[in-house]
Amino acid sequence: MAEPIADICLVGTGAVGGILAKELGSAGLKVVAFERGAALTLEDYAVRDAIRFITRSALAEWARHDPVTFRNLPSERALPRIHTINAVGGQMLHWTGQAARFMPGDFKVFTREIASGVAERAKADLTGYEIFDWPIDYDDLEPYYEKFEWEFGVSGGGGNPFAGARKRGYPLPPLRRSAKMELFDAACKKLGYHTYVSGAGVLSQPYRPAAPYDSRIEERPACAYCGHCNEYGCHINAKAATLYTSIPVALKTGNVDLRTNTRVFRLNSDDSGRITGVSYFTPDKQIREQRGRVVIVCGYAFENVRLLLLSERSGKAGIANSSGTVGKGIFGHGDVRINGLFDDYIVNSFIGPNSAAVRIDDFNGNNFDHNNLGFIRGGGIGSSGDGTPVQRYDVAPPGMRRWGKDYKKYLARYYTRTLEINVTPETLAHRDNVVDIDPEHKDEWGISLPRVTFSFHQNERRMHAYLAKVGENIMRATGANKMWSRLPGAATRWSGGTRMGSDPKTSVVNGYCQSHDIPNLFVVGASVFPTLTGYPATATISALSYRTAEYITRQREWFR
């Protein structure tokens, strides 16, 4: 059963979809926004319960229905894993709050590090890697970074000598400094590194945007420093999330029809290949069709790929895939962690948001000499170590059992005396790291699951080992009595799979996140990243969302 045509069909209402709904609805366009999860209430997401949100998060109603299958090698059988939450507001409800802009060089890795000879001088083995420049640069995104920071309320101190130029500072001062920030700051300065206070999507003061930004967004209170940020919803909404910032504004326009607990399973197209709308399951699992003049796919990276691949037409391998690159070029951060114990210094790392951090970019991107290191790129390094005892049970020296009398004694003594340094190394796109359709596993709607095949390869492994030593040097400079480092096992903060680029032969979308093949189809989010960088993606996907929305609203002839 078809429904009246909408100007925009929006698939997903997380960070990206929430911004797009507000911007497009405010421009007078009729938007139907589909969300496969529910609209959570404060009581749903703000309970500060480590068992519920950390150790048993896969049992949450908004997570357990949507597994992804994972494997490290193509020869292995992929197994299901609960990966992401599904709810209005998406992952932004549970993010840490790190709101960093990418550096200017992050957008031109091929030009600056392959074509320039940096990789050759580094003696980096890049066999199997697929490295492309972004079709846009830092200056293209700078005004939209600013809009994100001032509409969502980002607290920060600046002072990063490696950062791109800003036309305007942060709207809010930094969050309060903690002992872990002081330890890390002093150690880095002792070593001659350039410390700065990173941007945090957590309010240091009560805040409501003022003109020229969107003053319709309601005021939110300042952070209470409870420490329950990463993996938790904020119990006072001080942490930025579209659920209680942009989405309420979008709904008040009267132009946005938000349909929760609905699952889009196919993008529909006509004989010319132009997108005509979407097919979806209603909450009671009835199949419906929604026609739309423009369709925007803006879910999590894996889901964006799955939807394009499942919407194949005439036997082709998915739509918007003339390049054959849909599902290619995925990557995630492999965090390196260095832990230190202090006999006579109380750190209390659990206090305050983990996004309140001192960081350095001296070893990020191409900010340091790579000659003869055997790899290119790098990672951000910062103070870390949040979490309740349940979350931090595994922070114990190598060889210590995680049970028994000795372990209890250790935890009682050192839980408050532990510092963590977190390194976020960049992962490059490799031809063996892909998302495709699992031939075996299906979800409860009978739709095939996305299958992720991913391993860290030679460039990452060398980088991880090098950055672990950098982190250990910093920890040593803090005066820690004991320390150890942990190299990454699994990846996190996934991106890639629908690469943006200037060449339709090697990319899926252009610089406005518009399909090369189908002009009225857009794919927006971290899935469009050609390269990952050493930062989380939230600020950049938000900036891309504002930029894409502005581009679409200028195409008035599409909506007549």
C-alpha cells in the first residue's frame, strides 16, 4: 500500500538524521523520518546502572534485535554480535562526548603522504591499502563544525597548534579539570609535547543557543560530573544528543513525520534507476511503501551498506554501486591503552566526563617524522580512565586473575589510584576489510544481516606498537609506580563502506554525500569517510549533515 509522496524520506534518526530532520523540516520540506527503534524517555536511558548498560547492554530492548555478524578472515564463519543501539537519537545517546574537528591534513592523506613521498621515506608497506583523498577539505566544513559546536553546546579550551583555523572559538569554557588531566598534562609538558583541552559535547554551563544559531533549541543544564557518560544516556541531558536538541525542534515545525519502530528494508527505484521511495515494516510487521522525491540513508555505517546492497535492481550488486565499492573501505579505531598505578596518589578517574580530557596531537596524522618508522599516519593521545568498578574489572596487571582474594585486595586499593592513557590510532582502508550480506544469518524480520570482515593489517600493527611506546613514556613521566599497555583486539567507532570521492569509478557519493549514480539518493554519515583520522567521527558527521541539508534545500526545483 503506497502512501502520499514526501519531499524527503529519511532513514535513521541518530546524530545525522536528527540534524537533517531539523534543517530540512525548517526549510518547509515534508519529511518522513524512519527509525527502527523507539523514542526513549529519560527514564529509559538515564539510569546510571553499569550492569544494564555495560555488562548486559546486549539485552537492552533497543539493542538486542539488530545484530551484525563479524569475522576476521574471509575463510571464517561470521558470528552474530550485538553492536549498536537503535533509538531516536542513536549512538549519540551513549557517546563519550569527544567533539573534535578533523585536522586539515586528514582530508588529503593520498596527496600529502603517498604522492608527496612521505610513505616511501617511512618505508611503509601499503600493499592492499586503498587510500583516497576526500573531495572536500577542512575549509569546506569549517562553518558547519562551528554550527554544530554552537547549536549543541561544545565546551573546550583550544590551544592545539595542529588544529585547523577557526573563525570562532568554543561557545563554552572547558569542563573542570580532574586529577587525571593534571597528571597527563604535567607529564606531556615534561616531555615537550603540546597539550590542549579537547572539545567536549558536554555542557560546562547551562546553555541555550542564541542567534544566529537555532535559538529554538531548549536550554539544558550544566554537567553534574557524575562520570556516567560513555555507554550511558545523560540523566540531566547535559551531554549533547539530537533526541533532546534538534529532533524536538524538527517535530515542532509540523513538517516532520517521525515513524518509530519501523524498519526500512529496501530502496525502491523506477526503470530509469531514479529512487522513488522506500519499503518498510510497520511496528506490527506489515509491509508498506513510502514514496519520496529524495531519499537520504543516514544510519550506522554497516546499515547504510546493507540497505544499498539489498536494494539491488536487475541483478546488479546493489544500487548506487556502479563503482563496485559499496561495502569496501571500512575501518575502525584500534585503541591502545596504557594503565598506570599510583601507590600514594588518589586519581579518582571515575569522577567527571571522560570527554573532559587533556590531549596531544604530536603523534597524530602526519605531525611527526615518519622516516623509517615502517608506517604512515598516527593517533590522538589523551587522559582517560572513566568507569565504575564493574566497568574497570579488567584493569589489572598482566598475570593477575580477575577473581579471588588477591584481586579483591588489588581492586580495593587501586581502583581510585589508576590512570589510563588512551591512544586512538588511525586505521586505513584495506581491500580485505569489507561489509557484505551474510548468506546465512537473518534478523527477526527475515532480512539478511550485514557481515563484517575486518582485521588490522601491517600499517596498523606497526603503528600500534610505536604509539604504545609513546604512551608508556608519558605514563612513566607521570611517576606511576607500575604500568602496562594493552594493544587492541577488536575495533570500535566504525566508518567507511560508502566512500565519498570526486571519481565515480572509485567512490559511491560526491562531496555533498549525493550518489554519483542516482541524483536523488544521498548517503550521509561516517560510512562516507575515505579515511578515518585519529579522532571520533561525531563532530565531522554533524558538519557533513548541516552541509548536505543546505545543499538539498537549495535544489528547490526537486520539490515543485
